[in-house]
Amino acid sequence: MKKYASSEQTRLTLINAAGELAAEMGFPNVSTRAIAVRANENIGSIHYHFGGKEQLFEAVVQEVVKRCNACPVSQAVEPFYNVLDTPAGQSGALRAIVKREITLLFDPDFPPWHSRVVYQLMQQKGRLQDIMTRDLFTPIVETIESLLKRIDSSLDREETFLIITQMISPIASHADYMSYCLDHLGTDHYSAGYLQKMEDMIVRKIELLLGLTSQKFKSTLEE
């Protein structure tokens, strides 16, 4: 059991080291030697546990996907399925999606390199991006598209995608450019109050775009 625990810990250490470096430099610029040095392991351990650098990179991507899919978007909106014909139900589902993204990206137990790896892969076509798209992006986009079409069946594909980006981009940019944002705010972390304001602003914006007027789910900024 101790040997297994030690082996699994080494594997996770290598994944974190490779993830951190990929987040900083981009996958094409990360060497096997740099990963070994960051992980304080020998190069042979990468081949022993993964078979090579490319397989290790795939494990990095799968680690991000696994963490993000622990609470899928479909699960977040499920409590509202039976009331999606009401403005309150529609607003509640939209808020659940936004809250999920904020909670996920700014969870203190969520390694910062995870979101940066996603950012890096969005810039670079290839096998790793294909995995991320298939296992993470596509299920999220399809779930939100389906929800938006239930709210307004007249929306076309371009309109639904634009709304999705309006929901997700402000959250992602706060994660991708966290260092600058926190320096500008004069703090070392986003406060609960700040994240709540972010959630309220995003939800209210999407409500306005969709013509929702639910009093129950109006932004607390107006209270």
C-alpha cells in the first residue's frame, strides 16, 4: 500500500509540475528535463509513469477535465428543469451556471495552473486541444445552448454562442489575468463580496439580453 501511495504521489507531482510549466510557457516550450527539475524527480520517472512527455501532457489535460467535470453544468441546472417555462426558473438556471464557473475557478483548492492550461490550449490546435474540446468544452456549450434555446427558441447558433461567451469570458479573464486584476484591486485574493458582485453583474446582463424580468432573481446591485 505504501509503495502504491508513493507511486501515485510521484505521478501527481509530475502532472502538477508539467501543468505549471505548460501554464507558464505553453506546452510546446516545456522540456522533459524542466518537468523533472520542477518535480524534483528524475527524467526516467516520466517514462516509467507515463511512457513519455506527450502522454504526460495528456494526463495534465485529463486532470483539468476531471476537476472541471466533477460538477458538470448539466447537474448545476438540473434543479430548474421543471420550471424553465417561468422567468424565475430561467434566471435561476442561468445563475446556477455562472455560480458554478465562479466557484470552480476560484476554489482555493483549485490549482491556478488549471485555468491557464485551458487558456494555452485555446490558442493551439492539436491533439490536446481536441481532448479538451471533446471532454470539456463541447458538453458545456451544448448544455447552455439547449438552455438558451428553451428560453428563446428564436435564437440562432451565433446568438447563443455570443451569449455563452458573455457569461463565461468575464470569469475566465479574472482567472487568466489574476495577477494584474489583484494588483489593480490592491489585494491578494478575490473577496467573497467581489465574486458575488461579478455573479450578479453577469446574470443581470444575460437577463437583459434575453428579456427576462424576474423580480426574484434580480441583481443584488439594484437592492
